[in-house]
Amino acid sequence: MAQFPRREADIAVLADEIARGLERHTEVFPAPPVAPDALETSLAGYSDARNKAIAAIAAAQQATREKGEALERLVGQMKADLRYAEAVTEGDNDKLKLVGWGARRPKRPLQPAGQAARLAILHEGPGWIALDWDAPPEGGKVAAYKVQRSQRGKDRWETAGISIETAITLKEQERGVEWEYHVIAFNRAGQGRESNVVTAVL
């Protein structure tokens, strides 16, 4: 059995074929529930509605483009006036309020990163370890974290990995060594204090 089409264009083609077939072969189809002329009228109504929808979509797209261009023009003009207002008032906040604007906020210098906290071992295995910690509760925005290690008792720290997330998995760690790990948050302004230390033999 044939399958009823899903695409509008295919439905319209089939409707036309049905109407013409019923009209030409009344000896085979003497009393269809929907007469060929009624089917043709409905097909014409659909075609008319489809053409109107296409025209409406095109008009809406044009209107949307025009709206975007008008908004861009308006924004450009507003910014020009605001730059002018900032210049003639020398950034005076009270005067800028007269045009619904305000003085630029002074840039705050970046603070050094704070101290990462609650370093913990999530998982470990032969030659690898997964660590997790909390971001500093205070200090400047963190750029990344240095994960450092030292053999227990030697107090000579080396960077074992860098992470921009608050977690890392370190691989190819020397086995049979008692390693100590801590994390240091840092940014362009400086670094925070070392986190707590965790110890593992991998």
C-alpha cells in the first residue's frame, strides 16, 4: 500500500492527481465522498493560502532587517551623543545624569588570587592520582591553578600540573614514593597561599 505523503508539495501533487483521476474515471469511481470539483476548490484554497504565507514570511524578513538597521543607526547616534556628553562634562556624574547617563566606573586593579581550599584525593591508582579542591573564597579572579608535589620530608616543591578547573588527574607519577601535593591559585596580579597538603603513595 502506498504511503500518504508528508511534504506539502507532494500532498498538493497527489490532491491534483486524485481530483483529475476521479473526474476522468467516473465509471470506476461513481460516487466519491468528496467530489473532484470540491477537491480542486480546496487545493486552490491551499495554494492561495500558501502564496500569502510565503509573501508574509518575505515581508517579515524584510521588516526584521529594516528594524535591525534602524536599531544599529539609533545606537550609533546615541553613542556619539554620549561620548560628546562625557567629553564636555569631563565625566561629571551629576551632569551626565541629565541625559540619563553616568560616569564611567573606575577600573579596579586586579587583586592576587586567594588561597585554594579543601584539597582532597578523589581517586588514586598505580602511578596516577585524581585531586579536587575548592576555589578561593576571596581574592582576585583565578586564572589557573598550579598543582605542586614534593617527596615527603624533602620540602622541595615542583609543579606537577596546571589546571583551569578545580580538579586534575596527574599521570606518570613515580611509584613507591610518598608524595605530598598542594595547590596554588594564581592570576596576573600574583598567586595565593598554598592549600592544605595531601599525601599518597602511588
